[in-house]
Amino acid sequence: MRCQSKWLLGCVGIGLLWTAWSCGVALEAGEEWAGGMTSVLEEGRDAYSRSARNMPTERIGDFSVGNSFFNTNWTAAPASASARDGLGPVFNARSCSGCHLKDGRGRPPEPGELMTSMLLRLSVPGDGEHGGPKPEPNYGGQFNPLAIPDVPAEGFATVAYEEIKGEYADGTPYTLRRPKMILKDLGYGPLAKDVLISPRVAPPVYGLGLLEAIPEAAILAQADPDDKDGDGISGKANSVWDVVNKKMSLGRFGWKANQPSLLQQSAGAFLGDIGITSPLFPDQNCTSAQAACAKAIQGGEGESTKPEITMERLEQVAFYTRALAVPMRRKWDDPQVLRGKGLFSQARCQSCHTPKWKTGEAQESFLSNQTIWPYTDLLLHDMGKELADNRPDFAANGQEWRTPPLWGIGLTGVVNGHTMFLHDGRARNIEEAILWHGGEGEASRDAFVKMSKAERDALIAFVNSL
Ligand code: HEC
Ligand code: HEC
Ligand SMILES: [Ca+2]
Ligand SMILES: [Ca+2]
Ligand SMILES: [Ca+2]
């Protein structure tokens, strides 16, 4: 039964008060258009792969070139397809879509399997350039398990799990799994004794142009780093080095909001994940301990082959991630979903997962002035010891993570064939993701644990409707 028919029933039967609670209060105008005018009506395997519904037709060319470079498998240099060579020398994957499969999210490997759609960030304590993480001396800022021929790879990374048991207030048992990263066959000697390792799965890449277009002042207005209002929720903005503007900027992207823009995020991914240099990051990803890596042949077009991807191509890939549409919500007016929506706010989930924003004047006018429902504040929160990676990233400390957007999350299973959530993919479903919330999120988690089975189901149905 949908809300409208219930509304009628409510008027005829139980009365207006109940009606207002079950429909009027909970349902908000336009909330089903998660990405505003960009939203697409698509709930199949391509739900994350469409261009914004209102993207002008003259941009289809840029979108499809970006799409093609996002999907292309880069090859080792020299190759005949010289616009798409330069892979490595060390790398994690051959393409962006190797990790962001179907523009969605990656997952951790099964125990004993190689990491394919997640990566490990590395550093040692202390400040690196511009106050960012200080790279591990031999392995750099990221563990690269693969390499081109004649260059040693950095090693093999996998995950093992330990089961931990818990119980809801109603006595229902649950089991969570706590991950432990395992690094083997190290190619460049032992890691520094005090190495800091941050596991991160590839997050989905749709709707990001809208998040980029939320005015900085609006995000900062929600920050409350010292919890002055005393609600137990801080919310801190990350401040990161902006390579293009050569200044510190608000961080928005990545699990710790360590990237300021989609252009820089894409350039960083090309270099760090695939080994492709760009005008933003012109030097190969080799440390001084990696001699064969440093000597390997450059890829790219023409005689002067540096960098391996041109600014035009890089901008097209960034445009692609900017223009990927958010899917429209499903079942937004279903009574169980609306009940869950009420519980989401009772458990104060929205104090971090801010439902609604309005974009400002965007770089792309079709993203401007949109009312969007991403369910994130783009701020950092202390999520407790269990989720901590203990690795600082600019202003983010070892326990802080950026609130991830929840829009589109209910289609993860359909698109990616799994429902592994959180930064390291340890949660096997939405329920486990909530149960891992600690620190500033602990009160919300406790509220969830105290709910009845029907209430928990309703809350999860709501999250899955996003
Ligand atoms: C090895 C797996 C891997 C590959 C390959 C990869 N990514 Fe990512 N991507 C990630 C991870 C992990 C993150 C989160 C990074 C972090 O938290 O520091 C991420 C984050 C992103 C984000 C930000 C998403 C958000 O919600 O904040 C964008 C955009 C992105 N990648 C684009 C790309 C592009 C473009 C390419 C190809 C050039 C690419 N990625 C290749 C794993 C990958
Ligand atoms: C204190 C801020 C905060 C509160 C309150 C909060 N969350 Fe979160 N949520 C986060 C952060 C930060 C993460 C990412 C943590 C990580 O990956 O380690 C997260 C992750 C999630 C995820 C997984 C998202 C993904 O992409 O992997 C879901 C689902 C989620 N939260 C739902 C909820 C629900 C439902 C509630 C209320 C019961 C809630 N959250 C309350 C901050 C919060
Ligand atoms: Ca290269
Ligand atoms: Ca490395
Ligand atoms: Ca507060």
C-alpha cells in the first residue's frame, strides 16, 4: 500500500493526526529526486552509469571520451596504442573501472585472495609535504601490489577476519567481522617499524559533481569541531593541499576527505593507482629505493612523452565523474520506508548524514542550484577505536572519517553484486555498517540496538530506498 491510499484511509478512518504522522510529516516534496534534476530513473545494473538527465547534449562527447578513459585498460610502454600506455611501473589496477566497477564500489578480497578493488595507504608518523601524510620511505604513500615486467612489485596484500559476537537489546544475536591486513612477499625490504596502514575500498563515483558544487561556506557552517552545542557530534572540515591553486582547500573526496576536487582526485588516482603521470602529477610513482621503477620507459603520445595523460583527457575523465547521475529513489512513499525515515531521525543519524543540500553556482551549469539529498555533511567524525586506522591524513586524525553519502546505496547489490560497506568493506550489509558506528556515532548505534526487529527492518528499508 502506498502513502496516498493510506492517506485516504487515514482521513476516513483513524483520523488526521495519524495521517500527518505517517505521511504528511515524513514525506518531503521532491525527496525522491535524490540528485535533483540530474537524477535518472534506473534501478538495474547501469543505475550508477548514466549521465545526468539534464546534461546538455553537446557534452555527450566529453562524457563518452571520459567514460572510455575510465574503462580503458592501460598497457605497459611502449605500445602501439600510445595514448593509452604508460601503465605502472608499479600499480594497483589497469583501469579506473577495475576498482570502481560499474561506477560503483569495490570490495575487500576474500581471505587469501589478492586485493583488487581496494588499496592500502601507507605513511610514517610526522608531517609530509604541506602537512599531509609522510610517505613510507621505501614503499611511498600507497602499497602497489602489481608491476610491469622487470620491475619488482611491492608485494601481496590480503585480509583475514576475526569474528566478534554481539546481541540486540531484544536478545537477537549478531556476528561482526574485524579485519586484519596481511602483507606478504615484500619486494623492497621490510616496511618501516612505525608504518601506518589505511585500508580503503573504492567508493562509488556517481553524484560527485553535485557534492563538489555544495558551497564551501554551507559545509563550514555545519562544522562544530569543538562540539560547542554539546550534542556529542563534532563535525570537522578537512583542509588539504590543492595542487592546482597552490593553497590549502576544503577536502571533500575520499574516505577522509583528503582531496579538494574531482580533477585532483582523478589525477591522484591515475598516478597512485594505475601509474599514469599527468600535468598535475608529472613524476612517476617510484621511491628512491625503487631503481628499476625509476628507469622504466615512459608512456604517452609523441616524442616528448611526459606526462602520460594530457590535460584535456584528464579533464574529460574528471568531467565524467562530475556528470555521473544519481539514481532516483525507490519506494520512498512506502509506509515501512516512511517509518524507517522517522527512526533515522529519532536515532539522530541525520546529525552526520545531513539529508538535504542546495548546490551553488557550479563549474557545470547543469549542476547549479539543485536541491539534492545526499545524506552526508562531508565532514570528519571520530568514529571510535574499532573503525580507526590510526593514520592521520591532513587535518583528519586516526579515528576520523568523512561521513559517506548514502544516496543510491540501496542499489549496491544490484550493480556490484555485493553489499560490503564502510571504508575497509568489513560490513557485509547495512545492518553491520550501523553496528560498527562508535565514537560520535555510538549513541546512534545504541539507539539501533535498542530497536525492535520491526523497527530495525524499517530503518534498513529506508536506507535501502535511498
Ligand atoms: C586500486 C583501486 C582504484 C583504482 C584503480 C581507482 N580508484 Fe578511485 N578510489 C579508490 C579508493 C580506495 C578511493 C578512496 C580514496 C581515499 O579514501 O583516499 C577512491 C576514490 C575516488 C574518487 C572519490 C570518490 C568519493 O566519493 O570521494 C574518485 C572521483 C575516483 N576515485 C576516481 C577514480 C578515477 C578517475 C580513477 C582512474 C584514473 C580511479 N579512481 C581509479 C580506488 C581506486
Ligand atoms: C557521528 C556521525 C555519524 C552518525 C551519527 C551516523 N553515521 Fe553513518 N557513517 C558515518 C561515518 C563517518 C561513516 C564511515 C565510517 C567508516 O567507513 O569507517 C558512516 C557509514 C555509514 C554507512 C556505510 C556507508 C558506506 O558507504 O559504506 C551507513 C549505511 C550508515 N553510516 C548509516 C547510518 C545510520 C542508519 C545511522 C543512524 C543509526 C548513522 N549512520 C549514524 C557517520 C555517522
Ligand atoms: Ca607510468
Ligand atoms: Ca608504492
Ligand atoms: Ca555538536
